[in-house]
Amino acid sequence: MTDDATESGGRGRVFDTYVAALQHDLADVGDATRVGVVRRPTSWFSASVDENDRALAPVEGLLDETKRLQEDFEMRGVCEEEAHNEAWLEVDFAERYRAHLASDADAAVALDALAERVRDGEDVALVCFENTDKKRCHRTILRDVLEARLDGD
């Protein structure tokens, strides 16, 4: 189907993929609702998803800090993908994003609502910009957090 899917009983499935894969038919998410999880959606991104939930995106400060550090690495001659991944590690992106999901009220409400939709049988594809074949991405963390919530049922 696509990058990753989880299926259990009568509940829906959770996929994650990136927008270019959808645009170029590299990912098949079937009839899944395409849920964007980006803070700064572009018009072309918005045209490729059914909805976007900014509350499930990383916070602006974390995105800005990571982008600045990535640009610094690139200025030193590191390729884009490696610069992205090095910046991700340097700013402790994964832990900080998980902390955001655990502590932010809007993120908690959005995560609960998304989990309920999947419990009710809706297939959901989490979508953002990053190709996870080459770059680390928050949507894989979000998928793991959502799956853990669903498995706790």
C-alpha cells in the first residue's frame, strides 16, 4: 500500500507518506483520509490532502531551529539529506516533538480525535513534506504515538 500501515480488528488503518509520493503516484493509500500534519502548508500541499491539522505538526521554534542548523551544515558542504538528519539529531527533534505531543493541549485534543476516527474504522494517511527514505520525519513519530494510543485500547 504505502510507507507503513497498521491494521487490527475492525479499526481503521494508519499510514504515513509524503506529499510528493502522493502527487507522483508512488504511494497508494486507497480511500484513506489524507491528513496533513504540517505547520506551514503550501497551496500545492493543501491540494494533495483532505485536511491539515497544524496541532499535530512540530512547533514553529523547533522547525526554525532545525532549519537554521540544517542551513549551517549545508553551508559547510553537507548534502541536504545529511544536513537535515544531522540538524534533527543536534536539536533532539524526536524527543522535543514527543514532548510537544504529550504536553500541548491542542495536540492532545487533535491526537485523541484522530485516534477516535481510526477506532471507528476510518483509514488515515499522515502526510508531510519529508521523504523518509532519505530524511527523518516527525510523521513517523506521530504514527508511533498514535499506534501506541490505539494499542492501549
